[in-house]
Amino acid sequence: MRVIAGRAKGRKLKSVPGTGTRPITDRAKSALFSILGTDVIGCRFLDLFAGTGQVGIEALSRGAEAAIFVERAGLALRTIRENLAHTRLEEGARVVQADAFRFLAGSPEPFDYAYIAPPQYQGLWAQTLQALDAEIGWLADDGWAIAQIHPREYEDLALTHLALFDQRTYGGVMLCFYDRVGKEEDE
């Protein structure tokens, strides 16, 4: 597990001890950031169920203005902080010890990207998208919510303010991309 591109390119990242996290593969992470492209520069990135922090760290390395890492597990929080220190990407990073749903119940602040990678097979990805849909202020007008799930977990969701606009599968990783309904198509 490493940073693929940007200021911290090539830096190895620590894993969270134990089996409680499922880091994204380098292949899927590379594809994700290829899709985001240069739009990540200057963006505000929300990493929910942050685990090792590698997705938010990749965003910071590639020029994101800010990344908020939300995680409740103590070992994962320590790993995120160690990975931020090792990559020297602490500036612009904020690590929040909280349950993702409790965090989303707070006062919304708009993010360009909300990345959702919860434990598998518990329906947490769908619940998180429903929470974002209920309080759309968490996403900027042209913001995206991106869920990382196993392909077998996917189901259509009844959402009011968000709509699925793309899906990509990389082995056992599926990325589902949602944007706001009714956003300007000519942006």
C-alpha cells in the first residue's frame, strides 16, 4: 500500500493492525484518481470510514486543499495519524474520531468529494448515502459521493437529491459515483 502520485508519491503507508479494515487496491485507487483527474486539485475531500486514510492521503498528495478523515476505531485513528506524518501531509488534514453517522448528524459543510468505504456486507454504504441524501449540504453543488463496495453488495437506492451516474468494477472493488440531481449539465 503506497501513495501513487503527487507530493508523497511512492511513500509506503501502514496498514491498520488486524482484519478490521479493507484497504482499496492500488489498481482501484489509481482508477479512482484517474477519473477525478485534476479536479482533485484544490478540492475539499471527506474520507468516511477512513481506515488507513490512504484515499484522503492520496487526495492531499495530489493537491487537495483539505481532507477530513472520519474514523471511530482507535487503531485506525493512530494509523491515519502515522501515515499523515510519514507522508508529511498533515497540513490540510483533520482527523475526527467519530462514528460516520454521528458526524453526518452534525452541521454540514460542503465537500467536493465524500468517499464512503465502510465495513462490507452491513448495508452501511447505503445508509451513508441516504444520510448524505437527507442532508445534501454535505456536498458542494457539483460534489460527488463515491461508495467503495464489493460488487455483490450493490443495490439500487431510492434517493431524492443524489443520483448514480457511473459504476466501475476492479476485481472485488466496485466504485459507485453519485452526484446531485438537477445540477447544471453544462459545467
